[in-house]
Amino acid sequence: MSNRTLRFRAVTFRFVTGSKATCPKYMITDNCIPFFRANQWLELKSIRKASTGREYAKKLATFLNWLDSHSISYENATNHHVRQFLHHLIFGDILNGKLLTSQASVGSSTLQGYITVITGFHKWLDDISQTDMLWKSKRLCANKSFLYGQIYNYEYRYLVDGYAAMLKPGRDYFKWYDKATKNALCKNFLTLRDEAVLRLTFEGFRIDEVLSITLNSYNATDRFVQPTRSKGRTNASDSNNQLRFVALPEETCAIINRYIQTERATAEVESGRLSQYLFINLNSGKSQGTPLRYHNYLKILKRCAERAGLDASKIRTHNGRSTKVMEFLEHQSLHPEDNITDEIIRASFGWRSFTSVDHYRDHNNQIIAKAVMEKLHEGDG
């Protein structure tokens, strides 16, 4: 696109809540005026997590500006235009000689993110247009529904797969920890709280699940814990929580218990706040006693990795969960007599389908490869 002023912009508004506090809302403006249709959809996408609204707003604004630069309204866009836009993300502006190198183009996950936003927005527009038929021209609405439908029903995945080799390579992260790395990280935290959080991810929890754990959902006696939030599911109350229980090892519970009795108790007394959440901010100041947040913990984890002599840029909060998956799969291969079935693994990680394991599987795992080889050649001379 040219350097002209962009028509659509992703912006942040701050709204006053009933308790007089303010909360951020991410919206799109059209020539500095709130774009009602898009913002209705963004509000729905922001209900569970505000950062989702921010990312969706930025991607949708980019797409709308591209359409505007080609004199196309979102209401008249077709899947042909969407494919042109995706080609633009990959290659740049071919017609004007502004090509992107393979190093400068988007990554496959970013490209898929745009597809998710564009198709989701147009699916929602189609649903709204069906309602509009009650009082608008049926012919006009049916035409819009056709246009919207051909966008969200089109299979764009081939673009991601077909051009994956030339797209920007993804970041090089650690995905699985060996025992030495796990021990090194645990020894280099500055608080019991931070070590306890990491150890819970070693039991297969997502970081958001760990940070959602309440005091009531942690059973120190029987060594069970249960999150109150999980991916794709809204917050659950302690009295009506259908999320999975996870049994914890004794060492992890010992660290959690010491944290509750010392660091957490001190922070509650100093701040005067009583929080329902297990993990809270410990340092003196206005945030002391409030729930620990994801971005705060990620910074703590990376600083811990540096102290442990690891490359902090390769550390993610999801590594613990990935490692636990591979521990299950390794045990499944080495000890079939324990009858750890695919269904047990699915339930342990809270997946709807066992196919989710593919995102976590280490296809170069030597332990599993050797176990399979030995079983296939069992009895050979």
C-alpha cells in the first residue's frame, strides 16, 4: 500500500466500569469514527481475553486498508480478493515491483492468523445478514450472504502449506526440556512462587490455567489441583467447575505449601488484600496482593533462564506442557503393561480430541524410536 493516510486504524479505548475502574477495549476506526460493524464482532472476540481483541483488530484493519487501497468495500469483497490479499502478504506488491524477500515475508502462523480473522469476521457478517432479512430487502441480503459465504467457506489452507518453504521461518524455541534443564530452571528462581508455577506447567498445565488456580481449587491434603480457566472455556466457579483434576507429586505440593505459608501470607498482610487466586504479586507497591499475570511471569521465567545459563529468547511458558506430553508418550511406549491409553492422555491434558497431541509430539524422540524397534525385533537372535 502507498504512504497515504490509512482509512482504518486499530485503536484502544478505555471504558469506565461499574466499579469506576477503567478497562481497555480494542476497536477499529473508519476515518477516526468508530466502525460499528467491526467493533461489534471485536467485542465478542474480546470477552474471554482482551489481547485477542487487540490482535484481531490489527489484522482486520490491515485487511480493510488493503481492500480500500483497491477501492473495494468489505461488503463486496470475494474470496478472490482475500486470495489477492494473502498473496500480497507473502510476495508484496508484484504489479508495482515491490517484492518481499522470503526473509521479509510473514510466518505461516501469522498468515493463518489473518485467515482466521477474515473468515471469522465474514461468517459473523453472514449471521447478522440473516437477521437483517427480517426488515431489509431479501434480494440485497441474500447477495451479501453469498459474498460472505464464499469467503468463509473457501479453503485457504493450501496457501499456507504451498508457500511454507518460502515463508519467514518461525522462531527457534525450546519445545521440550530434558531433566537437567528442568532442574536448572527450578534452582534459579528467586521465589518459591515462581518455582511452583513452573512445576505446575511440568504437570501439563497451560500457563493461563496455572494462574487461574484458586486457593479453594488446590487440595494440599490429597495433592490435587484444578484450574478455573482453560482454553476455549469461560471461567468456572469453585462450586461448578467441570475442568480436569490433576494429581501432583509430593515435591511440587511441598513448594506450594511453603509459598502459601511464607511469601503469600506476607504479601497479603502487607497489602491488606485477600485474593482468591493462589498466585499473587509479592513485591511491595500498588500491585502487591493482586493476581499474578502472564506477561509478568514470562519476564520472570526468562530472567531465571538467563541465570541458569540458557538462551532466554528460546524459552516459552508452554515448554512445560509440551515436555509432559512427551513424558506420557515415552512411558506409553516403554511400559505398555501400565495401559496408558490415548484416551487417558487426552483426558489428562484436557483435549477434545487426541489429534491435538500432534502439536506436542517430538518426532525425533530417540526413546520412543528405540522402544518401538525393540518391540518389533523382540525374539530375534
